[in-house]
Amino acid sequence: MTDILIADDEPLIRTGLRAIIDAEPDLTVAGEAADGAEVLPMVRSVRPDIVLMDVRMPAVDGIQATRTILDAVPEPPRILVITTFENDDYVYEALRAGASGFLLKRARPPEILQAIRTVALSDSLLFPAAIRGLAARHAAGREADRVRRARLTEREEQVLTLMARGLSNAEIAADLVVSVETVKTHVGNVLAKLGARDRTQAVIAAYESGFVQPL
């Protein structure tokens, strides 16, 4: 069972998300927060696997709430940012702060559920095309030496490039003609060397260093 905390200042959004999530046998809503300031105490209380975090809230926004959770909680949940516009500057800053992906408020219920499950599994990148677009606008030159300093092997560089294209572990394995377990090992090494919490953070680093160029 995947436990989810919903953080959004709009009651209708929280109610709608709860109805969609609680209808699934493998997902459940563990709690709700109406502002970013409420999220950390609730995370500590209910220990969710995923937080659906509204990026814009009146007192503490989703970016700051994400940073606070990742700094304060030893084994933090994955953060899935909820936003109205995918090209919102706040979305990219939330991803840089440590969010694992984002979800559009206008998304249909099957898309919402797919996004939650993708982030829960963490073996592929959520909305790679949109992240590439955000990177093209925001990433250039921010961390130019990060990938070089990580001293990735040639195979790890190949894996990072394919991760940035949005390929899942299975797809990377097929592309490189290796086993999925081998890919998982390489992905783990890439994350460790880059100091990235998950593949989204590794891909952001790849774009910001110029290692991967947005299309």
C-alpha cells in the first residue's frame, strides 16, 4: 500500500484527489494539509510514501516545504508537485529543491494515478519532455562541473544520457543489451556519485552541467 499526503490550499482539489486515490486498492490518502507550513508535522506524524504538494500556497509554498522536508526528515517521502502550468518557473525550482516530478491539476484521473505510481516506483522519469523544456529555459551553466567532478565511467555516462531521455530501467537495458539488474546497479552508482536523491535530480544535474543538451 502506498500512503499519500495531499497538500493543497484548495479544499475542492484535496477532495477530488482523495476520491481518485482512495478508489484504488493499492493507494490510500494518509492525510491532508491546507498549507506548506502544515506539511512537515504531518509527514512526521503519518509517514507518507508520497506527498502531493501544491507549488503555490499562501503562507509556505511548495518549494520551501519541499526543502524543509528533505532537510528535516531522515527518510523523506517522494514529492510530487501539483501545478496549474507545466512551464511555471516554480515547477523547475521545486524540481531543483528535490521534488521527484510534477502533476498538472487539469490531468485526468488515469494520468494522476500513473504519475503517482511512476514516482512511487522511481524507475523512470515523469514527463521527460516537459522537464527537457524547463531545463532549456532555466538550466544553462548553473552547475557546469558537477557531472565532470562525479567521474562517471563510460557506461554510467551512457546510462545517465538514457535516463535524461526518459527511458525506464527496462528500456535502458534493452538499449544497452544488458540486464535490468545491471542497469539498476549503474543507476545507483550514478545517483551516488552525483549526490542525487533520485533519477529526476540526476537528470536535472545532467542538464545544468551541460552534459545533456535540451532538445
